[in-house]
Amino acid sequence: MRNAKLRFTNERVDIAIENGVIKEIGKVYGTHKLEINVKGNLVTESFVNPHLHLCKYLHFSK
């Protein structure tokens, strides 16, 4: 990914991903098979929590 914004900073960075694993964050040199210019949009970790107990977060009224 090129030109990505990360949380807690206004700096734009490149993110190199190889086989689903982040390999480098910063200025990534060279060309790669797939490059995505995210045009300064936010790139963040997943918001999916695979282990969540809704009963502890939601209070259902009876």
C-alpha cells in the first residue's frame, strides 16, 4: 500500500505486505506485483473481535 495514514499520526507511509504478513512500514522502495494507493486514507487493524461475549457488553431490557 502506498500513501497510507496510520492512527495517531498525520504522517503518510507505505506498507509492504508479503503472504498476508506486514513486512515493512515506512518508505518502501521498489515495485511490487500489486500496489494500492490508498490516497491518504486511514489504514488500521481489524475491528473484528473473534471472541466476544455480548452478554457482558449489552444489557437487554426485559
